Amino acid sequence: MAAWTWRFEKADGTEVQPAVQPEEFTTQGDAESWIGEYWKALAEGGADQVTLFEDTREIYGPMSLHMEGAEESEDASA
């Protein structure tokens, strides 16, 4: 069975310990729901971005945990 996990990083890609300890998830949806619930606490705890893995395969990322990045992206596309 596949395990879905997050890697927590600073903006430069350096791995950091998360402020909220995640579990190993059995589905991508569960992993994404968890990050949706805890992203703010993770960002406040020092993580700038996350990358999602299925076992050892990178699925996507890095994805910013900062709201400013999302707002800037929206402004750029307008």
C-alpha cells in the first residue's frame, strides 16, 4: 500500500522539522486535506513550502505555505 507524505522546507529548499507532526497518509486526498487544515500552523512554525510524495516518488511541489505568494500569483494573471 502506498504511503503519502509531506516534506517541509524553507524557501531555499532546506528540509525543516514541521511545527505539527504529520502522519503517513493512505491516500493523496487525506494528505491534501491535512495540509489544508494545518498549513497556517506549519508556516508560522518555520516551514515555507511543502512537497508531496507517494512513497519515494515526488508528486508535486514545492508548494508555498504563504498567502502572499497566492495573492501575487493572482495579481500577475489579472
